[in-house]
Amino acid sequence: KRANIQNIMYSKTKVELEQGLKIALHELKALHQELEILEQSRVKIFKLIANAKSELSIGGSLVRYYELFSKKTENALAMNKKRFAILRMENQMRQLLGEIQ
């Protein structure tokens, strides 16, 4: 009877860990997609900054230039947060895998 209970507990734990891995993998994919979107935004922001900088020489708006620079900073911060979240998620998955083995 004790072996039967241990088998049931093992099966339950294994299912919970597998579900945890599936959820973590789904979240990891979503984080990578969000990071890719932020990367695309970063490229666009750099192009806009370059245009705004060249327009400054012909009377362009300094305010616009600094607004774009602020967006660049916000974007970099968001990207760093996503990278950190990805690392945390990967670490969580490693821990789950360690528990399964």
C-alpha cells in the first residue's frame, strides 16, 4: 500500500512539474517575442534620432530630439527588464528540470 501511495505522489509531482515547465516555456516564448518587438522599436527610435539630429542643423526642434532620446532610454530600460525576466524564467525552468531528474 505504501509503494502505491508513493507511486501516486510521484505521478502527481511529475504532472505538476511538467505543467510548470509548459507554462514557463509559454511565458519564455512570450518574453522573447516582446523583446523582439522592443528591439524593432529600438532600431526605429535610432533612425528617428538620426533624422532629428540632422534636422537640428536646419532649425529642427530640440525638444523633439530630447523626446526621442528619452524614448531611447525608456526602450533600453524595458529591454533590460525583459532580458532579466527571460533569465529568471530560464533559471526557473532549470530548477524544475533539476527536480524532475
